[in-house]
Amino acid sequence: MKSLQTIQKIFGIFQILAKIAFVFSVVGASICAVGALCYVVWNNGGQVFSLFGEPITICVGSANMNQAMAELFSDMVFLITDAILLAFAGRYFKTEQAEGTPFTENGVNLIRKLGIRCIWMPIVSIVIASVIMVCFGVERNGDVSNLPSVITGIVLILASLIFRYGAELEKNMAFAETAK
């Protein structure tokens, strides 16, 4: 039972880390949205922030407005996707903590669904970000890859199979004890 206590502690830590990462993702997406709004105001000659009556210009330089807006909106899409996935991960960790073991049918179903979502949701966000880039008529700086999320999804699906096997073993052991 010491191993189960270790697993519970580790899953508790991951639950906290998932909450923290969720908050950072939401804050980052909000900053992207506010940044896009501020950039529009600044680019049209307005001022958003001032300090002691003096305007503060955050968007300095001769950056292409379309490029800046497209990058802010596409980054916002990526951060929203991350926040959604982290919320589902947090839900799994919360369920696992409440059930006291990862070897339950409910937990297995949640982690399998999370694995599937880790595969398709980043793909959808890349497509949406690409559409945003095309709408603004710009190209993305740098590569965007969903390979890490696909690998994570596959690992979660494999973990769900292992946890399902553990759940079946626990169910068989409980059945054997009641049959005695």
C-alpha cells in the first residue's frame, strides 16, 4: 500500500501543477486578447495606458499590424487549447484523488478521453491558427508542430490500457475475496 500512497501524492502534485498551468494559460490568452486590442488602439493613434499623464507606448517599432494581430490571435488560440486540455487533466487528477486509485473504470475512461483530446485538439488549433494567418495575409514565424501532443496522447491512451488492466485485476481480487 506504500506504492499507492506514493502514487496518490504524485497525482496530487500533478493536480496542483495542472491548476497552475491552467491559470497561466488563461492569463496568457487574456494578455494576447488585451494586447491585440491595445495594438489596434495604438495603431489608430490612440492611447491605452498613461503614467502621470504621459502616454505609455507599449507597441514600439514599425511592426506590420497584420503580422502582430495574426500572431496575437493565433497564440491566443494555442493558449486556450492548452487551458482546455489542462482543465480536463485537472478533472482526471481530481477524480483519481477522490477515488483513491488510478485503477477504476471512471479514471480509465477519463484518461483515455484526455489522450484522444491531446491528439485532436492541438491539430484543430493549428488549423484555426493557420486560417487566422491566411485571413491576415501573413506567414507564421517559426514552426508549429503538434508532435509532442500526439506523443502525449498516445502515452495517455497506453496508460489507460494499463490502468484498465489494473482495474480488472482489482475487480477480480475483490470478487475472489467475496467468493471465499
